[in-house]
Amino acid sequence: MFFMEAKRIAVVILGSFLLAISLNFFLIEANVYASGFSGLAQLLSSIFNDFLSINIGTGVLLLILNVPVLIIGWFKIGKGFTIYSILSVIFSTIFLELLPIISLSDDIILNAVAGGVIGGAGVGISLKRGASTGGMDIVAMILSRLQDKPIGIYFLILNSVIIFVAGILYEPENALYTMLALYVTTLVIDAIHTRHEKVTVLIVTHKAEELQRAIHKQMVRGITIIPAKGAYSKEDKSLLYLVVTRYELYDLENIITETDPHAFTNIIQTAGIFGFFRKEGETVNDIQQTK
């Protein structure tokens, strides 16, 4: 357990470092903006420096923007997820302040693509380990707990504001290059983890009852158990069918590994669902009463 948590912290720190590399070595000097709170902090830093002659670093602004969100996340999401997100924000701030802001290339397209790839890798590996880089991921997690509606619209709104303001205050081309960076970032996160709000999980196991109890002990999700038989082995098994949010994937993987390391698990992208899906304040009993 200690080794697993140490590895998780190391990955979070690495993700923070990659995010800082993306901003300080590629995006900031090119006036190309990252996604979410990182891009918002970057844009605010540019506005303060260029129009108000106030020198405030991107890292400091990123920390300030995240403070209220992390406080809400502590109470609404849970301490575990939020603690790792706090670590991510703190180390991102440290790396952003320590690393020099330089330009490795004068090619703005190269800066947009390289910054998008490295930044997306930083976010992706953090999400894969059950943490986040704070900001919009925390907001999205809170919204996913409160209502069963697509959270992508909130990412779209914030990123659209960043692109629009960048196009107005600076060169319109910078807004287009920012769109390129955001697109590349999304592709990389997709490849490493997933940008989908919900995923369908199919688990083939010999330990259906133990696995069901272990899942319900840690998360509130409805599970359908279907009898199954191995086509080659002819062994009787069970298929567990459930839908979870992308933020719960890491915890679910750990539960499956600890309960039945021989289980076969298939994770499928979920475009949308109809019917009941657990929301804030609902318990296992509430789910069972609706079935």
C-alpha cells in the first residue's frame, strides 16, 4: 500500500512538472494558452503584466484560482481525491515559479503542438492515477456529483472565454493557435486516460459477491450481475455491469485488483445514459429502492 501511494504521489509530481514545462518552455512566450485554470492563470498573468504593469506569475495565479475550488472539493468530493489534487496544484505552482520562462522555438505552431502534447501528458497521467491538476477537473467532479448532465459544456465555456479574450487583446492568430493547443491536449489526454464523463465497465469474475461488496463499500454505484460461462473453459462465471465516472476509474481498478486479480475487465466509452444514475446525497439504499 505504501509503495502504491508513493508511486501515486510521484506520478502527480511528474504531471505537475510536465504542465510547468508545457507553459514555461512553449506556451507562455508564444502567447498560446493552455486549457482550464492553467490557461486562465496564464491569460490573467499576461493581462496584469502587459496592461497593468503588475508582475504576477502564472504559478501564483494558478494557486489563487484553485484555493476556493479545492476547499469546496474537500467537502463535496472527499479528502483522498482532493489531497492529491492539492499536491498537484502546489507542485505546479512551485515548478512554474522555479523554471525559467524561455522560448525553445520561434515557430508558434511548434510551440502550440509541443505545449499541448506535454501539457496533455501531465494531465493524463495524473487522472490515470486517480488525481487531477485541480481547477476545472474539480469543478467537473462536483457537477457530476450534483447532476447527471454533460460536464463538457463547462470546459467548453471556460476555454471559449480564454480563446475569445486572447483574440481580442492580442493577435487573432493567437486564438487560433490556442485552439490547436487545446485540441492536441484533448487528444493526448484521450490516449492516456479519457475525456469521457462516464464509462461502462464490464467485469468477468469468479468472485461476483465479494467484488460487489467491495465496490459498494467504497463507492455508491448500481451493479447488474449477469450469469456467464467461459466459451473455452466452460466454467461458470458472473458478469458485473456498471457505469462510473472517469474520476472513479482508478479506485475501481484498485478494488478489482485487490478482490479478484484474475478478473477480466473491459472499459467502454459511454456516449450517454438514460434513466437513474446516482447523484449527490443518494445512498445504496436509495438505488436499491428505485429498482
